[in-house]
Amino acid sequence: MAKPKIKPEIKTESVVAPAPKWNVVVLNDPINFTGYVVVAFVSVLRIPKAEAKRLMRQVHEEGRATVWTGERERAELLALELQQWHLSAILEVDA
Amino acid sequence: MPELRLSMTTEARTVLTDLLRLIAPAAARVSVNRARVPEADGEVAAFWTETLKAQAEEEARLLAVAFASAKGDPAIIVLRNEAQALAFLRALSAVRMALRDLVFADIPDAELEAAAELDDETLPTEQRHALACYTCFGLLQQSLVLQLDPEAFD
């Protein structure tokens, strides 16, 4: 069998999909006081008090708030820290 | 930060200390059960569970020591620094969570959110007693939050 004289030119292209972002979501609960939640947010998320209050109000009024978005490992760490404050924190993939 | 103080009547201290003895052994279980541990990664889930369990046990110990050491009339709990105060805040939240899950899980969220206005005359004695303690722990928690940050509440 004759060998092909021309080598086929094969191009490969790798496309790197960006890692999905994760949301840390806090759900409302009937047990923790609003002031306690503000202290928890400031302590865990290292955000200014005004922002902590805004997020607390969102949790209280809408039942949930996304308090942080970013890479998975950091999201897991923050969600765990919020749970250590006995807040209902969950992780969701950012849509 | 100057030390923070929580005061209560000696009667309240006795009642709350007795309740803590009863509920502390179950608090760790409640804390882990309530947590939303991510299930996709077994290693992460195990780490979360262990972390929350260890913390719950530490919180139970912290509360037991603090109430047992509260002296005088009124009985006073002294928290020497911010780290101690924040740990105590979390511990108070944990015990309220445990009471909610173990003693009055049947009270709807909306009613519990306004526990002070709850008509507790219709509740069984055990629940009424636990609800009074739940409110007391909440008052201590609010007092501590206000000392840490007077503007934390709206």
C-alpha cells in the first residue's frame, strides 16, 4: 500500500471553560435576631456595617440573599463560617 | 475593648443552668442536623460535619462554665474580650436552635419570630418553661449584641 505523500494537517484547539462561580446564599430563619445577623455578616464577610444591614434586610424581607459570589473553595469556607454562626447558609452554582 | 457583662437574677441563672444541663448533650446533634452540608464532595462534607460538631461541643462547654461561674445577685457573666463575646453570642444562638428543634418544633416560624407575644397559656408546661428560657437566652443575646455594636439593630 502506498503511503500518503501528504500528511494531513490536524489542528487541535483546546477551549478552557471558565470554572463556574458559586453563590453563598443565606436563608431567613425565625430564631436569629436581626442585630445578631448583622454582627455575623460583618465578622464573616468582612463587609461594612451598612452593607451587612442591607443584606440582613434582604434576607428578612425576601427570605434569602446572595451574600457572596466567587470561586468554589472560598464559597465553601464562607458558607461553613456562616453555619458556625448558626445561620442557614447554602451554596448554589451561579446561573 | 472593655469587658462585657451580662446580668440576670439568681433565679434566672438557676433555671437556665438547669436547662443547659438537659439540652447540651443534644445541641451538637441539632447543630449538625440543621447544617446544610454539601453532599457532592464526601471529604468536604466530613470536614464540615466534624467542624460543626466540635464547635457545638465547645459552645456547650462555654455556656456551662459561664453560667456556673456567674456570681452575685444579680448573677453576672463577664466576657473579657471580643473573641469571647462573639463565641458566647454564637453559643446562645446554638442553644436557642436546639430548643426550637427539640422542644417546640411544632410552633410555626411566624409565631416563633414574635415569641414574646406568643400566647403561651395554651402550651404544655414543658414547652412553656422552655419558651421562657428561649426568650431569656434571646434577651441575653440582644444585650450582648447591643454592647458589641449599639447600631447593629435598626
